Amino acid sequence: MRKFLILVIIYVVLFASMASAANTASNSKQVQDLQAKIVNLTKENRELKAQLANLTKKLNQLEAENAFLKQQNEEYRQIIQQVMNEQSSEAKQSYIEKAKKEKLVGSVLIKALITSFVVVGLIGYGLYKKKRSWELGGL
């Protein structure tokens, strides 16, 4: 029985060492899997950092372009405002000159009409006097 008991102990020790070896192999496999995952995650992290850098660069470019376009837009708005003011001023000046011309023409026409009425009146009066002198002279 002693031999049997020694034999059982030897089997238990062998079985324990085999289980320990299997467990160590399993742990080694897990460690390798985790190391592979770490390598993959590191690679993915680098790719994401590169994408982030590209997106940041594009964002900075777009912000610069936006600022430039806003500045140009403001300059164009000022130019358009200036042109509109000049056109308005020119139109106003043109209107004033046109009104002055019309007033001058109207004034000249009225003066011409008054002068013509006076001339016609004087000629008419002179003719009337002449006619009367002929009528009286002919009696």
C-alpha cells in the first residue's frame, strides 16, 4: 500500500506539474495576444494621431481662408458703399444742375414771354395810334 500511495503521490505531482505547464502555456498565449493587441492599438493610435494632425492642419487653413475672405468681403462692402455714395452724390448734383437749368429755362421763357408781350403791346399801341391818326387825318 505504501508503494501505491507513493505512486499516487507521484501521479499527483506529475499531474500538478502538467497542469502548471499548461497554465503557463496558456498564460504565455494570453501575454502574446495582449502584446499583439498593444502593437495593433499603438499602430492605430499613430494613424489616428496622423489623421488628427491632418484635420488640424485643414482646420487651420480653413480658418485662415475664412479670415481672409471676411477681410475681402469687408473691403468689397466698403468699396461698394463708397461707389454708391459717389453715385448718389453725382445723381444729387446732376438733379440740382438739371433743376437749375430748368429754372433758368423757365425764367428765360417767362422773361421772353413778358418781353414779347411788351413788344407786341407797344407795336399794337403804335399801330393803333397810326390807325387812329389815319382815320382822323382822313376825315
